[in-house]
Amino acid sequence: MKAVMRDFLIHMVTGLICAAAVFYLGYRRGYVILRCLCDAFFVASVLLVCVGSLKAVRNKGIFDVTGYGVKYTAELVFPMLRGEKKENLYEYRERKALERKSAKGLLLAGAVYFLLSVVMLVLYESVQG
């Protein structure tokens, strides 16, 4: 659980950097601060959830055949890239399975930013309405 929490905190900081950039762009356009916050949190949440979803799908091995094909083609074109032993698809998939990390931190950080964007949207609508 410690690794997931560390991953979550790293992705929260990443989302905050993205949100700060979006907030700055909206503020420079003259938008209301609540709208800027809502937009910033929403963009950060979409970014984190989309990347987290791709990571979760990759963890299931969906892209293994494509990765192996690219690696195999690169080794054919550039023989100096070949290792000592030729790796088959099964060995490639096993090696990749050992390297994979959980997507929970990304998805959780994206969910937090989404909830923050909903809160800011409710506040913005209550002030505007």
C-alpha cells in the first residue's frame, strides 16, 4: 500500500502542475476564479484518468504483441540492437509482466481532481445563478 500512496502523491503533484497551467491560461483570459479552478481541476482529472486507463489496459497485456513486433522489426533493421539471446513472444510477455506497476495511484489522483472540479462547478453555478 505504501507504493500506491507514494504513486498517488506523485500524480497529485503532477496534476497540480497541470492544473496550475490551465488556471493561469483561464485567468489571463479574464475568466472568474471559480471557473478557472473548475477548468483546471477537470483538465487535470481527464489527463490523469486517461493515462491511468491506458496504463491499466497495458497491464493486462493488450499492447504486448505490438511492442514485441516493434522490437523485432528494430532488431531486424539494426542488428547491433540484438541481445545475446533471441527472445520469443512468450518470454517477452513474461518479462514485461514483471516490469509493470499498478495504475491505482493515477486513477485515484484523477478521481480526486474530478471531485474537486465538481465541487468548483457547483460553487461556480451557485454564485452565477
